[in-house]
Amino acid sequence: MRIAIVAESFLPLMNGVTHSILRVLEHLEERGDDVLVIAPSTQDTEAPHHVKGAEIHRLPAVPLAGYTNVRVAMGGVYRVKRILADYAPDVVHLASPFVLGWRAAQAAHQLGIPTVAIYQTEVPSYAARYGVPFLENWAWNRVENIHLLASRTLVPSTFALNQLRGRGIPRLQMWRRGVDTARFSPEKRDDGWRAGAAPGGERIIGYVGRLAVEKQVEDLAALAGIPHTRLVIVGDGPQRAALEEALPDAVFTGFLGGEDLARAVASFDLFVHPGEFETFCQTIQEAMASGVPVVATGRGGPLDLVENSRTGWLYEPGDLSGMRSRVLDLMGDDAKRRAFAAAAHASVQDRTWPALCGQLVRHYEEVISGTLAPFPAPTGPRPTNAKGATL
């Protein structure tokens, strides 16, 4: 089939959206499908024009204020409509749509091309974290309009399913994320890496992810002073300098990828994720595949991934003393921690990317061939730019 993937972010920026797209592209390349990726432009002059068999069509973009490595595509619906009309895909895949994805949803609808929208980022809830809570309602209006137009919306967790269902979004289906259980494995545990990160032989409490406001990494300050432990932060982002000041005893490795990331995660004794706005949380799956138990906030995707008192612990959002007590529970009991680690590893062994991508292809086939319910008209005011032009 011919598939157009419209991505709010893509290489060279690595995040959960980019990672998922790359795994989908691998699967579609193996199948022999024809794929076009439409994504924002990048300042990296060496960015490839083809990735895993897919042609990459870049649209002019500007950096997001305060987040310079994130770029927002410019232009209107007509430009995207022209690209889709020329390519004539069988289906349009909207990857975490919000800005570019909204234009693509409208363009595909006007052209009569079915769309599969992937709800992956809880953008409206970021508003308060970034100090602009008055934008939250507008952002939810945008999300609703996109998914009302979509032929089918795929959500990664029960929380996300109920969240969108509660906002009146129809045609919802569950599509989780796969994990590479060969790459992320307890066998990657490395005593040399551990000695470098914790030269005193401390047990390692690890976090992996972007160092951004919405990830709430500063909450890990609540773990200071736990005896014989070392906090290791893997990742990079705009909050790094502030976090290095807030967490002076932590080790910051910067961004790690590939085997370096797999080695680091497997070398943790415990994985802690404090963010409250995860629709899924791929790094939790990767930790579990690596045989590392998890302590995470009890909201969003972690609710499906972490089984309390078996593969890890969940704590109430905002209850940092609760987070600390659960970390103390596992760091102070080697036998319990090993039991949780074994259960965590076993729980993700059937969540392979090939299986999950096979499910995605079936969703494509169903919206291409199926009789779809009538589309409701988008609601709410159309957003405009500073000159009054419709976005």
C-alpha cells in the first residue's frame, strides 16, 4: 500500500514519537510498502532524504520558543493538501498530530483519504506546566477537532482511551507500543558501567527521558539522602542546567542511544519515572525488558505498565513522600527487588515491535476498506496567526 506519515517531529530529534515512527518504517520497508514522511524541516544539513526506504518531505519550520531543537512546520492546509494529492496515498498516518497534523487531517478529509491518528502526546496538559494554563482549553479543542476528523484514532493506554472517550471522540481503538527485547535485556548489565556511575558501589536509581518541564524530573530531589544509592539521569534537554543545580549529587550522562542506552538501563537497580503526562511511557517498558523494577506516578500510561507489588510500585501524583517510601522499600530489600525485576522482565516479553506493527497495518487495511461513520464537523473557532490568517 501507499502510506503518508505526517510527523509533528522527526529526525534528527529523538523522542517517543520519532522512535515509534522509525519502528513502523522498518516494518513497512520489510513489507515492501511505499511510504512518504512529511515532517518539519531541520537545520541539520546532513539530515537524510530517505529513511528506511521512505522518502522524507520537509516543510519549512521554525524553532519552538525555549525549545530550539523542536521545530514547528509553517504553512497552511493547501500546501499539505497538494503534497497528499500528488502522492495519492491509500491512508494517512497522523503521528501525534497537533499543528502539522491538524492541517493534514483537514487536507486528507477534503481529499477523501482515510486517516489513522495516533494519540501519543498529552499536549493540552503541558500548558499549566509551561505557565500558560489559559491555553489548555484551546489545546483540547484542537485535539478534539483532529480526532473527530480522523477515520480511526489509536490510543496507547487505558487512561488515554478513557480520556478521549470522555471528550466525545469516536472510533477509538487501543494500539500499544512494542519493545525491543533483544536490545533491552538483563544481559546488558555492565559492572564496568556501574563502577563508572557509582564508584562507591552504590545501588543505582535511574531515570531516562527528555529533561523538560513536563517530565517533572526535579521531583527526584525527594530521593536525596537515601543511604548507599546514586541517582543517574540519562537524557538531555532544555532543563538540564537547572536540574544539575537542583540535583547536585546526581550523575548526568547526557543523551544515550543504541547499545549505550541498553547498557545503562540494564545497569540500573531501580527505574523511577515521576512524569504525570505520559500517555504510554516507552522508557518504563525498556526498563522492565532490561529486568529493572519501576516506581512511577499513578497516572496515564504507567497505570497499564506497572503492576503494583509485582513489577514495581505506583504512587499518587504529587505524593513525593510516597515516591520516596516506595523507592526505600525496594532499595532496602534485595530479595524483593530481584523478584520484582524478574516479574517485570517476564511481563513484556510478548510485546514485540513486529507484532505491534502488524496490528497497525491491520488498522490501515480496515480504514481503507471499511465503511466509515459520517464525519462530524469540527467545532470551535479556527485558530489564526498574528495577521489573522487561518492556520
